Amino acid sequence: MELIRSIKATQTAIANGQITCAALVKECLTNIQLNEHLNAYLEVFGNEAQEKAAEIDQKIAAGNAGKLAGCIIALKDNICYQGHKLGASSKILAGFESQFSATVVERLLAEDAIIIGRTNCDEFAMGSSTENSAFGPTLNADDNNLVPGGSSGGSAVAVQAGLCHVALGSDTGGSIRQPAAFCNLVGLRPTYGHVSRWGLIAYASSFDQIGPLANNSHDAKLVMQIMSGFDSNEATSSTTVVNYNTPAEKPKKVAFIKNCIQHEAVDAEIKQRFEEKAAELEAQGIEVDWIDFPYVDYAVPNYYVLTTAEASSNLSRFAGMLYGHRSKESTDIASTIIKSRSEGFGDEVQRRIMLGTFVLSAGYYDAYYTKAQQVRRLISDYTFKLLKDYEYIMLPTAPHTAFKMGANADPIAMYLEDIFCIQASLAGIPAVSVPLKTHSNGLGIGMQIMSNKFTDHYLLDFAEQFERK
């Protein structure tokens, strides 16, 4: 039996006595077993989920269940869950177990969410296809020859294939939004600082954000309402209050980024879909302007200078000394660190660490890292200038639909997959990928919508009108 896809519909079915949490979990575990070939999950918490479901059924009967009762959630393998393994899909963390739970996990559990397992991802969230996992790639459920996107590909496929209601991913430069586009889902990168990073394995600390992948904007909004907000444990957590019960007003002006939509890399049918959507908005009385974003060609190199520099620093703690993989060939401290990191980290992670170490090195710091920070400020300032005139900015999530496994063997080609997602990451604003009409090839097309800081709730309301229409 297929899992009921929407949280609202699931909770209605529970309230009407049509199903129980225990039965939902049982269905979900059966579906996961039937879809093991997708490699969406690295570990399933079957017994624990069943015990939690029985407990929640009792709460429902007593009338004191939380807002997420009946909701089954999966966690990307870089989000801490106390007493459970955590690996960032890497060999370097072999055998490691979380000593505490991420703030987002604690908040979801407090509202009676059922955590079903941890999902596959590109190693340390570095990739755009989930082919970089040390435990093998995740397959797109629509076509197993295609990638699901990355780095949160396992989370995306878990939702896509009906193996949970919602999955958490992390988004540094598009790692929630691009998989959402490739798997025909809603995927939100929240405002930077709106969702706590406490308990998230850091890739690039000034970019990383935890966010939901869901079947619809309503589910994403419900999960965001619960897991967002200030966290005293996390230094970049914002005290800005967002009222998710406040409905969005009809926008007056929106911008379509012309030189992204008309970019030579963008599929012709995707261009057509955007032109159709612009016409639909105009028919609703919304002013639509086609604008240019002058820094589009600088975004990718700027992003990879900054994120690799931060990764070089963040990943220095994984040295085979206190936990995780330790080389059997080590003979002293130096050889332990060198050999353990060489054996434990995959090629892409090593590539980014070396690049980051280079741009931070003496003689190159000002030429690369400092310059990149200056360009980041230019991109951010220009973005906020646009958001003074427009409530929403719209552009493709990806230049094309999901591509074949192994098609982007060249690292540079893979880096360019992020070309349209990086603007929001650099500016720290919320951005959502929402599924549009299906492409003639049968695959999903993702529309990306950006808005100003701490308007995540309005953004999801606006996105809802575009879902698969």
C-alpha cells in the first residue's frame, strides 16, 4: 500500500479512524524494503519507529498528540540524532555515533514526528548528484538510470518514492533545491539563521542551512514552523520572529531573471514554461518585469572559492585521532593523520579540501579569498536592491531535468549544476524549488522562487499556487 503523501491527509485519515500511526510505519517500512535498490536510506530505525508510533497512537487517543503526529520524517546523514550513527556518507566517520540531537530533531520529536532513518547523500554534502557517497549512488525513482540530484539526493528520493512524508536535507549551494527539481518535489532553503545549524555537520558554515523536502508547500511550511526559530546553542541563529500563521498577500511585482531563463545552457522547454508562467501572473494582475542579473557568470567560481576555504577549515577535525576511521598503516601522529584522511575521504572531498587550503594559503589569500568575499558582497547588495522593488524573484532551479548517472564526470561540469542556486546562498535569502508542469521527457521541471530575508512563510504560500500546475 502506498503511503499517504500529504501530512494533512494523513492526519485526517488518523482522526477518522481509517489508519493508525503504527499501520503507517508498517506500510512505510514495507515500502522501504521494496525500494532498497534506490539506496535512499543508509540506515532504517524500524523497531524504534514502531515503538514511537505506538506511543503516539496512545497520545492521539488521549487527545494530547503533537502537531506532527502521524508524520514520518527522514534525516540526511549529516544531521545529528542522539544514540544513532552519523557518517556524512563518508568512510572517515566509520562507527561514529551522535552524542546529542540537532536542535531541529529535538523540535520535531517534541511535536511527535516519527524519525524513520538516515538518508544517503554526497559525501560531506559535496556534490550535485549523490554519486559521491562512499556507500554508492542513490537512484532517481522515476528513472533508475538518472541521478536524483545532490547533495540531498537520498532525502529527495525517500519523499519521491513514498518512503516518508518529509525529509530533511541541508543546502549549501543548492543541495535541497536541485534534488527537489529533479524529483518533482518542493524543497526550501530557509533564510540563513532562521533554522539552527546546531547538530549539522559543517561543510561551509556561512552557507549551510537545514531545510525540508516535501510533496507540497503546506507540508514544508508546517515542518518549518516547528523547527525554525532562535537557538541559543547556535551563534548564527537569528532572533527574528516569523509568524507562520500570517497568510501572504497577493504580490504586486515579481521579477523573472531573463539572462538566467534565456541562458544558453537552459533547456528550450524550460524556457517556454517560464514564459507561460509570466503570462499567467500578468493575467492575475501582477506586474512582471524581465530583468538581468549581471553577476550570474561570477557566482559559481565565487561560491567555490568561499565554500572550499570553509570546508578546508571545518574538515580539519576529521583526523583519525579521536573517532572515526584510523588507518591501520599509521605509525605515528603524522602518518595517522595523513593516511587516515587519505583513506577516509573520497576524491571530491579531497579535491575541495586542497582547493580551499590553496586559496587560504599565504600569498594567495588576498587574491582569492578576500576578493571572493568582496564579490559576495556585490552579489548580495544587488540582490537586496532587487528585493526592494520586487516581492519575488523567479528563475530556473536547474538548467535541465535530471541527467544520467555518470554524465558529469568532469568536476567543473558538475560544479556548474549549481549555477542558478548560488545567488540565494550567497545572499542568505530563502529560496524554494517548486515543481512545474512535467517536461515532455516525463521528468519534473523546477521553478526557483526567491524572496527577502525572513519571508519564508510568504514564499511557501506563493509557491503553493505553482505546484504541478
